Amino acid sequence: MAIASPSSSLHSLHRSSLFAKCPRLFRNSRFPPRLRFSPSICATSAIALQPDLKSERNQTLEGDLFSCPICYEPLIRKGPPGLNLQAIYRSGFKCRKCDKTYSSKDNYLDLTVIAGLKDYTEVKPASTELFRSPFVSFLYERGWRQNFSRSGFPGPDEEFQMAQEYFKTVEGGLLVDVSCGSGLFSRKFAKSGTYSGVIALDFSENMLRQSYDFIKKDDTILTSNLALVRADVSRLPFASGSVDAVHAGAAIHCWPSPSNAVAEISRILRSGGVFVGTTFLRYTSSTPLIGRVLRQRILQSYSYLTEEEIEDVCTSCGLTNYTSKVEQSFIMFSAQKP
Ligand SMILES: C[S@@+](CC[C@H](N)C(=O)[O-])C[C@H]1O[C@@H](n2cnc3c(N)ncnc32)[C@H](O)[C@@H]1O
């Protein structure tokens, strides 16, 4: 989708401004947006964009929640307002600084650095590539995920309730479900009505297509403030300090660099924002030495961490109030942006 360039500089519009300008963004939310940026910035942006808006009936051109994955400048958006699937699908996004456009494909918005590239194909490590397969994406909620219970995962309903407890202090905020897979938890977060918006984000195109197939079966979710976004966890398309909650279910062990990913998560969280993650531990304190050595060898293409390593990474990325619950190889942990 082509986007008209604004004639002068565009700055970030804060969410309360969006609420005033486009209340439909928060139509399905019980919560008003939080104030975060200075009103003067918003006024400047609105004035700068006036000329472009004149000929655009029923269209908006606005700063949005999304940032360019290359330079992190807020993306200019042209299209209907809102964070629901239909509004995002019909919108085009552009980075004024990089002069790069981003649009939706198959119902998800592609905000990867490689979006739209013609000649370059990125091949990620096996732990990422595996989930790009249509076969694995199809099977994921049809048996694959259920197997996690053998390692101590309590199951999606209980994991969701546990995560909701950790997210109590950020209710009403924007939640990003990083590495959402087929959207198992994103759908639960969206349906709960607890958040002003939910962004289901994954690198796998097929997982996102599968997410859409599940979402469209439930009208309440389909029309909620839920967006599907393709992005790399090491390059999150959000401004620093713009997100209230980040969830990453069963994901850290699949990330090419857990430390880069947690650094990104820490960057996008606002002060007081909460990160909740689950993963398989490499071993626990009760695993015998021989078991530790074997697991280390067998699982080397994945980033299975120990409890200590997870806490270390979170802390070194500036997160505090680290807590965790462990059951066999399953760990759910939370950490907060000070
Ligand atoms: C085991 S699935 C977890 C799905 C879901 N969150 C859950 O709790 O069941 C791991 C997900 O991590 C995603 N992933 C792997 N590498 C990624 C990356 N670099 N950026 C974003 N997501 C990635 C995969 O595509 C896959 O969907």
C-alpha cells in the first residue's frame, strides 16, 4: 500500500492522543490509555500532518504504536485507525527516516528488517527455522504443545492464569506476546479484556497464518484490539519505553540470542513494565551430573538455560524484581523494568 510522505517532521503521538483522535483504537477496552509523552510533541505532529489529511476522507495519517525495525523511529501510518486485524491490514506504514514502507501480508503486518526484500533470503538457526515450517505450525496446537506437559508445563489454561497474576500491575496496558507461535496465549490475553491492546508477534510467517486461522473462528477475538505482527525478537518494532507487558511463552530456548532478545524486551518496556516468560530449563539443581552433560550435548542447537542464567540475563539487561516458579524442567519467571 502506497503512503503519502508528510511534508515535515513526524514525531511520536502518544496513546492518549490516539485515544482522543481515534477512540476506536481502544473501542473494545475497558481501560483508557496511559499518558506517556509530552502533549507538545503531539500537537506538533498533528499540525505537521494537516495538509496531507485534507484529501484523505475516512483515512488517517498518524504516528502509531509501531516503530521502524531499522532505526526505531515511529512509523507513519495511513489507513483506518485501530489495533484490530482489519484496521491494521488496511493500513500502510512508512519510516520517514529510512524511506521504507511496511504493509500487511496474509493478515499479519510484516515489520522485519527483511520485509519486502527481493533478492535476500534470511536463514535463521534451526530453532527458529523449525517453526517456520507449515507442517510444524499446523501441528503446534494439535499435539505438539500438549507434549510440553511431560517436562512439567502445567498447560495453557494454568500458564495463562499464572501469567495474569504476574501482569496484575500492568492491567489496562499494551501487551506484546513475543514469539506467540499459533497465538495460543495471545487469544487468551485478547479475550480476557484485561489489556488495551494485544500484539501477537512471531518471526514465523506460517505460525502467524495459523494464528489468524484460529482467531477468525471467534468473533470476539477477531474484533478485539489484537494485531498480528511479524518481527524478530532481536529487533522489536516498538519505541523504547512504549510497552507495558511482554509475554514470551516457551520461547527463550528458540531464540538465536537470548541476551539480545531480553535486551530488546527491556528496551521496549516502560518503567514499571513487566516481562513474563516460560521455557525449558537445561537442568535443575536436582539433575545428576551425567544428566547435565548429556542434556548439554543433546540440546546444543537450542538455547536451554539454567535458572541462574535466566536471572543473570534479565538482571544484566536492567530488569529487577526477578521471581520464578519451577516444576521439573518448566520455569515461569517474571522481571520488571525499574
Ligand atoms: C515453542 S514456540 C512457542 C509458542 C507459544 N508462545 C507457546 O507458548 O506455546 C516458539 C516460537 O518462537 C518463535 N521464534 C523463534 N525464533 C524467533 C525470533 N528470532 N523472533 C521471534 N520469534 C521467534 C518461533 O517461530 C515459535 O513460534
